[in-house]
Amino acid sequence: MMQQPPLRWIWEHKKYGTFPYNMDELVTILNDIHVMKRMLDNILSIYAENVVDEVQIENVTEEIYDNSRIEGEHLERESIRNSMAKAINKNYAQSHGISTKHTDALVDLLMESRENNKPITLSRLHNWHRGVFIHTRTNYKRSQEDKIIFGRFRDKEVRVIEELFGRGGHRTRYLAPPPETLEEDVKRFLHYCNYTQEDPYIKAAIAHLWFVSIHPYDDGNGRISRAVSDHILAHETKEQYKTYSISSGIYMKHADYYGILSETTDLYRNRHFDFTPWIKWHLQITFAAIKKSLKESTFIIERGQFWEKHQVFNLNDRESKTINTMFDALSKGKIESFSTKEYMLEHGVSRSTTRRDINALVDANMLAKVECESERYPRYILKTDETSDLEMLSLTKAKGVKRETNCLISETRNTNPSSPSPHEENTPYTHESKPSQR
């Protein structure tokens, strides 16, 4: 009697369709997630709808942008943002920004997966798959044999191949189930997603892995798996808004992502059929995503309050862009600064126009002048409520300011045009620092 080859892939295991894990190892991170999510929800609950909309626009933009980058596709971030703005604000004018049909379709897919609480069906999955690829050139230059069929399960074997650089050749990282079992596999999967009682964060992790392991489509399985996870979390945690992005966290750790997928789905490496490491990794990514969103939401709220406080000032486009750019930097933990010369080069305007713009922002209490011992000319930073309390060491971290210097925030400026400040750049610009890249 011929000996059967050893089982290699998780779908060959007799217990496939169950995903055992050790709850004791997950309790701490699960509690941390629930606490952090409550903090985020509580903060957003006290602010106006337009502020929450801005948080949601930012998170959907990040989700779609990084979801595609995980799979090696680059989208225009601004196009996604405009698509999302149109989706939540029907009065949003097309003139406010241009989006593509492709990003419109991706936003529609994500919002449908979150807002439609009905059970996921085969038909709905196929519609999501079409949404990923519609208006793309995915099949451009593909042979007839290799063309992807949108909205239909694959009809051939699929292997995930890893090139062996330096040694030549390749190895199989994963062999997906045969096409004849796909419909039954997906039905079992959907029953789990729609009807099984499980902590939603654990359920989202298992659903993500399970769908990828089935690999029912020729392409786009990772993106659909993350849409399924998003649906589970939105539906079972009663999320009204998209307030964090798991795909962004996965993209930041995409090497680890593919590594742990490979370890989990390969029975040679997952000999005990234990899914605790995968679930724990997914929970850690989720926790980091919520924590990041909590921090970024605080900045979005602060920016909204800043603009509300200064709404009486009629800023021009250059001035508005400058303030928004500095807030974007602040949201990433950076203190952005610029000199008069850098402002001129950035906006392509004259020295007199530059002075008018900057003086208007200083007079409006939106910018603060920073004068440093090692700097020939003053620089300008965003003036928030906390600016005057910044330590001198913090100021030296501002982009363009030398670290070893002592700096002083100037609360006022000389408004007499006939008596310019001795620090103004009336001499040719000789500072060594390059213009800030904004």
C-alpha cells in the first residue's frame, strides 16, 4: 500500500474550519483594546458631526490607501479622500477635488461592507470583488489564460510563490484548496462570520485568516478578507463611524504579516494546529491602530477648534495651506518651522507678499516667531494654546532649527513698517538650511 504524503497545509487538516486558540494568552490585549476603543468613542461622542466626519474621512483614506499598498498597488491619497468626502456629504462639490471612478468604487465597497448589517452572502462577496477591480487595468497585457475573472471564484489551482533571490528558482509558500471545494468552503466560512458568537476582535482575526487560506479568487483575496474583518467589527461592536485603520497597521508591518500568515497556514511550522500566535498578532495590530487613531483624532479636533477660534480671519490660499501643513506635521509628532526665504520659495511669491502673509498670521495669533542664537533670521512655528509652554529643548526639535541653540518665542512683532526688525531678512539670504519640503 502506497504511503500517503504528510499533510502540509491547514485546509488538509481534519479540524480545518475550527481555529483553536488559548484564551489565557489573549485576555490582556483584548482588555486593552476594549478600554482604548471606549476612550476613542467617548472623545468623538462630544464633538460636532463635522469633526467626526473629518476623523472618518482620514481613517477611510488611510484604510483604502494602505490596503492597496499591502498588495503592491499605489493609489492617489487625495483621490480617495475626495471620494470619501463625496460619499458622506452629498452636497460636496466636484470642484472641491477630483476623484477617480476606481477610488469611488473602493469607497463604496468599504462603506457598504460597514453600513449594510445584513449577512454576507456569496453574491455580496462577488460584488465586493468586482468593486476591487472595476475601473482598473488589472487584465491589461495579461494573456487570456491569466486574466482575472471579476466576481467569480477561480477555476484553477493557485500557489503563492516566493522567489529565492541569489539562489535562483522559487518555493511554494502556500498552496490554496482545489477549486472544486471552494463554494462549500466559503459557505462554511460565511456561516461562521454571520452566526457564530465570538469576541468580535477575535472573530475578525479568524475571518481574515480563514478567507485568505481559502483564497477563492484569482486575485484580491487579501483586500476582501480585510473588508470582511471590517464588516464584522462594524456590525458586532455597533460602530457608527470608521474611526481607525487596521490596514495601515498591517502595512507598517507587512513583512511580519506575510511571515506570520506563512507560519500559521503551513502545518510543517504550525504542527499543533494552534492559531493563538496569529490572533494575538492581529489583536496587537488592532490595538496599535486604535491607539494611533486616538492620538490623530485629538489633533483633528484641535485643528478644528483652532480654525473655529480664528474663523474671523479671511486667509488666502497660501496662508491656509501653510497652517494646515504645520498641523499635519504636528499630528505626526513634528514641530514644523519655516523662514521668510523658505516661504517665498514654497509659494513662489515676492518678499513683500511673504512679509504681508506672515505678519497677518502672526497678528492673528496663528504663528509665533522663534528667534534662535545660531539662526541668522527668525523662524515661525504654529501657535497653539500650548506653544508658550513649550520647553526650549522642544523648540530646537523644530524642522530647520539647529539642535544646540537657545531659542526664544517672540509674542509680538514690530508693526511699524518704517522701522523694520533688525532680524528681518533685508540682506541676501545666506542661511544654509534648505526650504522645508511640504
